[in-house]
Amino acid sequence: MYSEKVMDHFEHPRNVGEIENASGVGTVGNAKCGDIMRIYLDIDEQGIIRDVKFKTFGCGAAVATSSMATELVKGKSIQEAMEVTNKAVMEALDGLPPVKVHCSLLAEEAIHAALWDYAQKHGITIEGLEKPKSDIHEGEEEAEEEY
Ligand code: FES
């Protein structure tokens, strides 16, 4: 049911962990399955993603998609990272079963949420980036707004 790549990233996830003083942190969750994904980005002055780490409390596909998503954005510019959609993540993993598509969506949302956080901190606008819908960043007042 799962491709070899999905199994590989599930069993040996890349870039697990956190980044202290990250440039941007995004946490998203899926209310239905209860899975949570957090992505940390380290972005330099040129807007290049120097490092990226993730923590995922979720299913195997969520682990595999976050692992692949971090691999896809590492070393990329912010605009290139914006192109890492859930489709791109799924393709890089040689597909996911239909019931697991939402897991890849969580990975895309987590990257967007981390980029949003970075943009907020730096007072910049990232083209095509919208305020994350399910950002559940701890300790942030705006949390209720969305519900
Ligand atoms: Fe919800 Fe995978 S089952 S993220």
C-alpha cells in the first residue's frame, strides 16, 4: 500500500528535531485525525532556507511527508519553498493512498505556517502566501480567531 520511498522516510525520517531561535516556526494540526506537525526554518539574509527541522506527532504518512517536505525545501529560496505543494511532496514519495492525502496537505500547511511566522517576524509579505488556517502556534493570542 505504501511506496518504498514512503516506508524509507517513515523508518528513517530526515531532519527530525528542532531549531533553537528558528527564523520561522509553524505548527498545524488536523482536527479529524488529531495529528500535529511542526516545522522549524532557519532562513538567512538572502532568504535561503539554510536548515529545516520537523517534529510530527502523527501517522506514518505524516512522518514520511514531513520528512520529504523538509528535504524538498532545504537549501531553497522562499519562493521555491512556496512551490513545495502537497502534490510535489506526494510525487517525490511516489504517491500516497487516497486516505492519506490529507497527511501531505499537513506538510504543505506546516511549511506555509513557518514561512508565515518568518514573514510576520520580519514584516515582509511573501507572494502567494496566505495566513495559515490551522496554525495552532502555542501561546499566540490569535488562536481563537479562526474558530
Ligand atoms: Fe492524519 Fe496522517 S492520518 S496526518
